[in-house]
Amino acid sequence: MMKFAGLRKKFLAALTASALGAALTLGAPTAQAASGLDIIGSAIGIGIQASQLNAQIDQQVKRYNESEEGRQELYKAMRQKYGVSENYEYNAKMDRIMANLTRGVAAIDPTINDKPYLYFVSEQTSINAACTMGHVMMVNAGTFAKITNEDEIAAIVGHEMGHGQKDHPAKGNKKRLQRAVTTAIAGTAVGATIGGGALTSAITNVAITHSVAHGDKKMETEADLLGFDYMTHTNYNPGACAAIMQKFVELSIGAEQSKIMAFFNPSDHPDSGRRRDAYVKKLHEYSGKHVTAKDGVVSINGKTFTTVAAAHDMSSAERSYFVFGNLAAAYHNGHNKSAATVQNGTVMLGKQPIITPQAGDEDAYTLAERLNAIK
Ligand SMILES: [Zn+2]
């Protein structure tokens, strides 16, 4: 969550201090040191080979990422650092999302059964979610406060689980530590050892302050695509992935921007637009290339189906992705072979609900008739 540059500066500052001799008398790392990275800086000052340190980094990262004991420790550390929300509604929603998505992930990647997620709702008020090593996951209370649609929160969590399933947090943290070590150690190899406790706290520090930094474009794209796949193996609307990105495009334009953190990369808000467009493409493919949506207008087989009205705190464009998602699911699951009907005010295509018209939408019978004509 924090920017890496800050920690790196701190790390290098610690190293500089030790290189100047201040830390030469430290010997074994002490418990009083301000942070693990300071301790590594000191250890490097007394001269340790980069390769030795890298091997120890690998070992510690592996422990946090793979051992039950290690990941329980990280879970505890994350809960302590970010606080645990006791909001009943948020926690109930979180439990439901994790149960649904765990099944969705398992349908594609059964390794999740060996390492189920350790998750919690943090007390943080910004809109963010994070996955760190060992499948430790948190979603901020601010996410639940600001995003009321469960499918959209599930889309965010699905993205995080994509990072988790592909071990992005461990890879990212390992690279981060190794880069810092390699840079810092250049020219100082005298040969010494570092206390395991010092390195552990350094890695804990990196793990709980960075989690997934959402900085690596390749990892982001992979997590986005996996998140979509997981969503299509749940009952959530697969259009929610594009819808949440649309919400962020809209939030990043107004005063809400300050509430958006790393997940949405606020310094680069066209990024949410690019990610939305990638999801639109995925959804179009999922529909067998029958359906698409742009600027609130949903089209089927190249013909306009309808312009979706704004409703339920959603803009026309955001809500249109839910209609698109329902239509895509209908095509994907073969419901398009059945007739469109109206049931209790909802337009249905076979057994798949498509849209429940709200104020500003065309009426259900008009929509069902048009759907039958163009589907
Ligand atoms: Zn990410």
C-alpha cells in the first residue's frame, strides 16, 4: 500500500549509516531496532554476501507464503496493523463473497483447497483490498461503505485472489527485498551472517506494508483476467468486473479520488478505463460475440437493444454492464435459445434474468419484444 520508494530510501539510509561505520559495533541485531530494514542495513554494513542474504530471503518468504505457522503470523500482523472491523453487515458480506469465490476459484484451480484464504475486513476507510503472502487477504471497511453492490466487491476480491493464486505477493516481495539488498550490498562483501530474527522482521515489514502494490502491469493483467474467470464460476454477474472499473473511472474524475488507493491507481486514472475496456472484450467473447455495451447502450448482434438508465447509485454506463453481463451469461449458458418473457416485472431470457426496468428505462414488455426480434 505504501510506495516502495519510501522504504527503499529508508533502507539505503540505514545502509549508508552502517557503511559509514555507525553500525559496525552492533554485532547481532537487537530487538530495539526501529525496523527490520534498519537491521538488514546494519547487517550489510558488517558485510554479508548478497547470495547468502538472497538465500535467506527465499527461505523466509517461503515460510510466510507456504507454512501454516508463517501465514498465521502474517495474518495476525496484518490484523494488528490495519485493525479489524466488527461491522456485522460488512463481515457477513465478506464471508459470503469468500465462500462463493473460493468455490469459483476451486473450479479452475483446486490448489486453493490446500491453502484457503485467511481474510478479514480492516478498519481502514479508503476503498482498497490487499492480498499478501500466504493467501492473507483484507478488504477495507471503506470498500463496503462506498460500494454497496456485492457483485462489484466480489470483482475486486476476485482480482486479489488472482494475485494470490499466482503467488504474486511472494514474487513481488522477494524481488523487492532482493533488489534492495543487491543495490545496497554492492562493493561491501566482507562475509558475515545475519540473524534470522532480523530478516524475518524485515520481511514482515515489507509484507504488511506492501502486500500487492498493484504496480506490475503484467501481474495486474493476469489478476484481472483470472478474476473474470473466477466470477464466471460463481452466481455473481460477470459484468460486475467492467462495472466496478466504470465506477472508478467516474469516481476518479470527482472529489472522491482521494478515497481511492492503490487498487485503482489514482495517479493514472485512464488505467481504470483501459481495464474496463479489457473486461468488455472478455465479456463480449464470453457471450459468443453476440453482445456488447458502450456508453450505456447495450447491443445484441450489432443491433441496439436499449440504453440503460441510471439507477441504484449507478450511472447508465455502470448499470449497462450488469445488463450486458446477464445477456452474456444467457448466451454462454444457452438460454438465448428460449424466448424472452416478462416475469414479475423482470425481462427474462429463458431462465436468465436480464433487466428489471427502473424509472428511465423502457418498459419490460417493449424490451422483451425487442429482445425476441434481435437475439
Ligand atoms: Zn492488482
